[in-house]
Amino acid sequence: MPLKVTLHSGLDRTFDSVYKASRFLENEWPLRRENFHDRAVSACRGH
């Protein structure tokens, strides 16, 4: 099942794998110091 994320800018991103979502979080996420980022990375690594 795809994961759809809406960024603060209003841009929608859809990921078809945990690997792709993880790559996005590690390379493109705008604010890495937020607690949400840490939780999202942890969730991806847990799969």
C-alpha cells in the first residue's frame, strides 16, 4: 500500500516502498531536527 505525504508547501509525495520513503527522509526532508522526522525515520527502519 502506498504512503502519501503532504508537505508544508502543499506538495504531495507518494512512496511505494519503505525504502523510498526512508531515502526521502534522509535526503530531502526540509527540517531534520523536528521530532516528527526522528519518529518517521525510526518507523521506516523498524520495517
